[in-house]
Amino acid sequence: MSQQTAARGLPPAARIFVGAVGLCGVAVVGHSATTIWRATLPAEWLLFAILTVLSGSLSIKIPSIQTRFSVSEVFAFTSVLLFGPEVGALVLALDGLRISFFWKMNAAQTVFNFANLGVSIWVAGKVFFAAVGLPLSSSAAPSGLAVLSLGLMTATYFGLNAGLTATAVALASGRSLRATWKEHYWPLLPSYMAGASLALLLVLAFREVQFSAIALILPLLLICYLTLQSSYGRLEDAKAHVTQLNRLLFSTVETLATAIDAKDEVTHDHVRRVQQGTLALAKAMGVVDSQMLQAIEAAALLHDTGKIAVPEHILNKPGKLTPAEFEKMKRHAPIGADILSSIDFPYPVVPIVRHHHENWDGTGYPDKLKGEAIPLGARILSVVDCFDALTSDRPYRRRMTDEQALAILRERRGVMYDPAVVDTFIADHARIMPVVGAAPHPATRAIGDARASDREKRAAEVAAPGLAVVSDGLLAVASLSRAMSGEARVADLGALFWTILGQVLPCDTMAIFVPDIETDEIAVEYAAGVHAHAFRDLRRASGTGIAGWCAANTRSAVNADPALDIGLRNAELNPVLRACLAVPLVEGEALVGVLTLYRGARDGFSEDDLRLIELLAPRLAHSLSAAIDGEEARPQPAALPSLALVRGARASG
């Protein structure tokens, strides 16, 4: 049992098991001590007992597996072969006490180690002597039967000693016995076999030269111990160096993936949360193979690599994808797998990336795999990815609560997701998922700080003192007078268009965005309507939000969510804006601006509305281009009432 497991306290089943082993151990060791007291044994058995206990501190860590080879096993096996199973039981039980004292184990661990070692070697010794009959110290030279019996004794000792320990650990930790045995105890078999072989050689030497054999064998064992310790130490150092390099390479990939993820202001640290959650869920599912765990961790980090081949206007589209666009989006899974297949991963990353959008019922993509034909890592990744997306803030909605997201997972259980994976996730999701927003990755923090600095700088540049707000009618008259005199500005065109448009296509708010070439952004130049204040000084990077997407792709958007432009502020508006119609304004081949209309009704715009605005768009683009050129060419007067009137309208609508 590990110290961590014992420190948490043992479950009832584990306590009963440890108690039963302890009682058996006390009985066996007591019987062995009584038998030795009554028997007439050579005095050398005390020497072997002392050597067994003292040599227990001489152990060698075998690289690549969680096991150690101890010299004490050699003397313990020798004691059994020369003097019988009772001597071996007493000697190893005492060695168990030494181990417990050295590692500062608690009472339960001490009793278990004492009993386990004593019982295991006593039963194994009985198996040996059932075949051989007499101790090798008083019988003829070891025969082939004796050698085979030694192998059987070693296997029995290994099975009992490792099996009892694995059972105790499995009961204490709640893990399966098979997984615990395979991961921690099966690799110990070679050290047991090596100890038995050396014990037989020591028996032969002892039989030939009696006590002098110890003086011959001890230096040889010490030299072998020091040589192996040095060799294995170098191998362990090399393994540690390789592990460090792997960690460095993996952290580099993680940082780059996180930096790319951080470019999206919506999905802060999404990749890292999915990575951590997927790895934790895999362990909760009982995955113990280190290669598979590494594959799952890497695939979670790289699962959306293929999106670099998806057109930007599809990735950032501020509305529902068309069937044709969705078909292009679905290509990201196989493309990502193809990209990653050029990397010689030592674990199966590519299948997980390719199939993380397959559905349990066979309706997913790209290969329509069904059920357990989908790689386990892909099934685990899809559940964690969905939950994190649902419980993260988006510009068009607040994050869902854990209960709401879990309800959606239950609905999709057995349809999109593996029922066993969903059940395991729901049972322990609070431990599996990292906290949203906690301990951001340095790459996320650096990009976020840079973005915040840019926003503050822009806000300072565009800040202006408050100006008077005027009515739409008065603004329209003033704007019309300037338009008739050939001095129309962007605000004049906006006021006229807002007034006229209100008669044929009523809406709650209107905004005109114009491109800023220097910053590669698109900024609101005019806003009108009940929520014009929410659009004041609004700027979006080209390609982001509704207006930015329309500007980058010169395409219209119908019934997109306005929150994609104004973010979470939309939830504070009354009424909330729920639909946006955006049309790019193009003069020749140049983008002049983007006209956006907003309504409070969901799906508030029709295709007829779109056709109407697109019909007017060329004229508005021409007028807007002329107004922008005129503003750039005309010197601005110091302070005119008309300018104040227009700027007041532009600021507050």
C-alpha cells in the first residue's frame, strides 16, 4: 500500500482484507518461530537472517519500470533452500518490519508488510519442499527436479506477495485489481527470478566450502551491486533527460496552441481546459497505459489543427452556416489528421484527431464510425469539448450553468456520445474539469494584456466631451441642407438614411461602420436608434463580429446575433437586440463601409429585407465614399454649431 492511500484512510473492504492478512501472518510467523526454537538448525541460519535484514537497504531502481531489485531477496531465498520455509518466513517478516520502519509507515502498513512477506515465503517454501523433501543443506546436489521446484517456488512467492499487495492497493484506491497488477507489479517478476537464481548459486557455494562461501560471495554481490547501480543510474539519468526534452517539446506545442487559441477573444484557454479535462476523464475511465494517456493529452491540444485550412469567413461567420459551408467546416477533422500524420508521434494521436466528431449512433463525420469503433480517446475528447463550450462565455450568450450543460449531455447520451463516457463525466465532472478563468496560461495572459492595452489606447484617442443630443427630425433637416450644398458628411448621410429607412424598413438601431486601414479594423462612424449608445466608439478587428466578417468577406449576413458585435453588453439592453442585417457597401472594388440594422425580434429580417438593402447599397456606397473623400479634403472648422449638432447625433443617435 502507498503512504498516500493509507493517509486517506482505508475503506471497510480494505481494512477487512488487511486484518485477515495480518492474522494469517501472525499465525504463520508464530508457528515458524516455535518450529525454529524446537528444531536443531545450524548456527549459520542466524547469519543469513542478519544478512537478509541488513542487505535490504541495498536496492537498485530498474529504469523504465516501477520496480527495484533488492539483494535481501537473495539471502531470503537462500535461507529457505538451506534451512526450510520457517526460517524464510521469520527472516522476511523481520525484513518487513525494517522496511516499514525505514519508510515511516503507519501501523496498518507495518502489519501488512510483516504478514505478507512471512506468509508468501512460507507458502512458497512449502511448495518447494513438497517436491524436494529435504533442505538442500542436507541433501544431495540439486537435481533437475530441484531446479524446477525452485522456479515453482519463485512463481508462488511472486504471485502471493505481489498479488496480496495489489489487492490491498486496489481495495484502498478503488481501482481495478487487474489494472493495478499490470501497471505496478507484473514488471517485478524478473527481479524475483534473478534473486532465486543467485540464491541457488549461493547454496552451491555454501555446500562446497561451507562458511567460507560467505566471504567469497559477499564481495562479488557488492561489486555486482555497485556496477549495476552505476549502470542503471546512468540509464535513469538518460531517461530523465529524454523526459525533460519531451516535456519541453510538449510545453512548446501547448504554448503555441494556446497562443493561437487566445487570438479569439471568446475562447480564452479553451484548448488547455479541454486538454486537462480530457486527461482527467481518461484516468477516471480507467485508462492507465502511459502511451494512450499521452496520445489523448496531445490530441486534445491539437484536435482543431485542421481549422487552419477552413476559410476565415466560415470560421468567423456570425450566423448559422449554410449546408455548403458546413461541409467545408467538416473537413477540418480529416485535414487536421493529415497534417499531424507528418509528425512521427510515438503514440496514436492521429486517429483521435480524425474521429473526434464521430457520433455514437454513426451520424458523425468524417467516416461515420459507430459505437466502440470510434477510438476511446476521441469519445472522451468530444464530451469534454462539448461541456467546456457550453459552460464558457460567448459574445452572443452567457455561459450555461453546469446543470444546464449536464442536461444537454444527458440528452445526447447514446446518440452523439458514448453512454459510459457521459456517465463517468457526470459522476465526477467537478473534479475532472478545471475552473474556467483560473490560472491562465502565460500566452493567454500576454495576448490578453496586449489587447487590453490597445483598447485603452483607442478609447483615449476617441474620447470626446459630451455634446448636445438633438432630435432625428432636426438632424435630418440640418443634414439635408448640407447635402444640398454639396458639403454632406458621413453623419449627414446616416441621418438622412435613418430617417428615410424608418418609413420602409423599421428597426430599433442602425450603425454605419467604415474601415480603418491603419489598424485593420472597422469602426462605427454613425449610429442611430434606441440603442445607439451601445455602439459608440465600437471597433472590431477585420474578420471578427458581424460587421468585421462582412467587411473581410464582402458578403451580407442575415439574422446574425447582435451580441457578436456589441458583446455581453447586449444582455443589458432593454429590449435586447436579437437580429442583425448587415450589408457591405462597395464602391468599385473597394470596401467603403458596412451598414448594419438591428431588431429586437429573433429572426427579425427576411430575404425581402435583404434584397431591399442590397438594392440601395450601391447608391449608399457611392454617397458614403464621396462624403468620406470630402471630409478628408475639407479643413475642419474650429467649432461650428452644425458640427456640434452632427457630432452629437453621431455620438448618441
